[in-house]
Amino acid sequence: MSDVITILGNLRVLSCDPNGQHISTEADVNSLIGTAFGERADLVALPAVRLAQNFFDLQTGFAGLLVQKFVNYQLRLAVLGDISSACARSRALKDFVYESNQGSSCWFLGDLEDLGRKLV
């Protein structure tokens, strides 16, 4: 499988391949955003398994950098998959996920079906 564009609601969603490159550096984030722009995507559905461990350790600042880049480029982000074990280890991450899910630019959801329901 590779990254594919799907239409959910009225949005072009770049559904990223779970087996793709890990996102662990600012350059990786820039590359992902470049791919999204190249595909004219409105939203990126990124499997949580693609995120390196530094994303889940909020002290590194990487999660904030990634989300802020998406906001700056007016791209929405949905991190898909079960991150409950990471949230159980970090109250700060759990709070970050909760607050993100209250907004409209970055969500943490189970799968594409959950994303489709969120967009309705």
C-alpha cells in the first residue's frame, strides 16, 4: 500500500501508508506537508505507528512542532490508531490529545471510520 487520496465529506484526505517512513524530524514533517500539498490534500490521516517516540514525549517539543507546522500551512491532521498506552504513561500527552480533539486542526482518532464520523 502507498499513500492515497480519499474523499471524506467534502475534503481531500491524504491517507498515509502505515508502513511508510517514520516521522521523527522537522525535515520529515516538511516532506509530509510537501506531499500533502502536491496531492492538494485538505487533511492528512497519519497512522500513529508512523510517529517516532519523540512525538509522544512532549518534553522534546516535537509534537508541538509537528502540529504547529500543520496549522501554519492550514492543513488539518488526524493521527489514527491506538495511542492509549502512551497516554497512560503521560498525563501531559493525555491532556494534549484531549485538547487537540476539542479543536478543528488536529485530532487523535481510532481509524478512518472515526475520522469520517468526526467530519460529519
